[in-house]
Amino acid sequence: MPRLRSRLLLALAWFLLGITGASATPGFRAATIETPDRPQPLTLAIWYPAADDGTPRLVGDNPVFQGVAIREAATPLSGRHPLVVLSHGFGGNRFNQAWLAVQLADAGYVVAATDHPGTSTFGRDPDQAAALWKRPADLSRVIDHLTGDADLSAMVDPGRIAVIGHSLGGWTAIEIAGGRFDADGFIRNCAETASIACTILARIGRLQDPDWRSRMAADLADPRVSAVITLDPGGIGGFTQASLKGITIPVLVIAAGVDRIHLPAETEARRLAALLPAAQTRVHEIADAAHFSFIGLCKPQGAAILEREQPGDGVLCRDGEGRDRAAIHAETASRVLDALARVWR
């Protein structure tokens, strides 16, 4: 009987895909990347435009967050597609922006996301967390994999690559665009602001360690990236103004209008937008979005589950007073797609 029930559910899934438009359900593959400077491989999720085959299932689904529909191992559509690499925030994971990945894949993009060791849901190691300079390097390795693998590279246009990052992922995106970190500047900035980014970086970083400072100050840019997008970024006070003004690729800064976690837009997203070259910078603030509006949709009992496990974590399911998260996602995706179309029109 359980096997029959599974077959019926699978048949129902295929039926629903058919009546709702299978083209809106992207192909999906998982991969791992061996890295010499990480203690474990990078775990990779890849969404891509695909034919109507493969095995339908959900990814990123758990008791708190809604998963997204994909077709595992579906046949890629022919041609080379722009590549978007996603970077999650502190304590996040490769499925945090799966809601955006499926919309990008439906619009013709290949999308890849990895867990950053040390700062992910699945791996919180203090030594790996402190090695923040490895985050942009993680993204460069993802690009290496997607453009160098014999099978995957056939899907990707190496001349059209963008990075999108949320929170600490936004910091990572700016690093890969050419931002340079200065520990002394970060300390001075944090003496004037109550941003939670100061608390987190002071806890996981080694601000007085000369080797840490040197590694963090290095040029971590990847010239293959031709655009970056930040979703309510954090840690902006650590970037030198000269390096931000020297960024030469288009940047879209999306800010949350509601501050629930002491990450004020005026010292983070707005500050970033003001310091970047005006000619290639676009900024958009979503008035009823909060910081975690840019992660997945919460299930009805999601906030309660989080609060039971760790009081205060229910904020992950809280938005501003206004529209629901699905509407905020729709507005965000529209802005992202418009920005990418402007870069590669």
C-alpha cells in the first residue's frame, strides 16, 4: 500500500505540473566541488531551463520553510544561458533564495548556489566562519565548476555571469565586484553604528590578528562577474570608500524598509548605494520588506517552531506591516530580472 500511495502521489505531481505549466518548473541538479582550502567539499544546487522530463520533487522543504518544485535531472534546454550565482547570509544555506532561483531559471538563466562552510545552516565552525575571505572564493569555484565541467558548461554563457547575495552574501557579492575590506575602517564605523553586522563580524572575525587583516584586505574580485545584486546587505562599513567608488560593473542594491534586527538601511544598503559610482548603480527600497523577507516562504507554524527551538528566531518569518512575503518576492524578482536584462540587453 505505501508503494501504491507513492506512485499515486508521483502521478498527481506530474498531472499538476501539466496543468500549471511545466515550463515554470526548472531542471535541478546537485553537485559537490572539492576545494583544497576547505575541510569539506562545497555542496552545490543548480537550477536550469529544462525540458518537461526528469523527476518532480521539492527542494528546500522542511517543517519551517516551503520548498520549491523542481524536475531533478531534467534535460537542459539547448543553448548557452546567463549564469547567476547566489550567496546566502550568515547562518543561511543554498536553498534560502530557491524562490528566486526558480523564477530566474524560468526566465532562461542557469542558477547555482552553495553553502559557505562555517557560516551556513549545515556547518557552523568558528575557524571556517572567521575565514570570510573564502566566501567570494567559494563563488569563484562555483563559476569554475559551471564553466569548466564538460556537461554543465554546455548550458552556460561564460560572458554573462552575475552574483546575487543576501545579507552577508551581499557583502560577498561586493567583495567579488572589487570591494576591499579595511579592519580599522570597520572598527571606526562600528563605533558610530549599532548594526548587528558589527556584532557578528566582531564575534566571528579576528579584527586584531595581522594575518586575518591581510587576508581580508586582499583583492578578491572575479573579473568574470559582470553584475552584482545585493539583497539587504550587511557589513558595508568595512569597505574602503575608494574601492567602492572604483567598482566598474553594474550593481543593484535592494534594501528592506523595515529594520527588525538592527541592520539599518541608512548604515548598510543606503550607504552602499551612496558610495558606489552613480552611473552604474541602481537602488530600490521595498518599504514593507524586512531583512528576512528575502529568504523562503514560511509555513503557517514556521515561526512557532523557530521560537520553540530558539527564542527570537521567529523573526525569520516576520516581514513588515503590509503585503505578504510572496508579494515581496514577486517585486524583488521583477527588479532583479529587469536589472539583469539591462546588463545583457
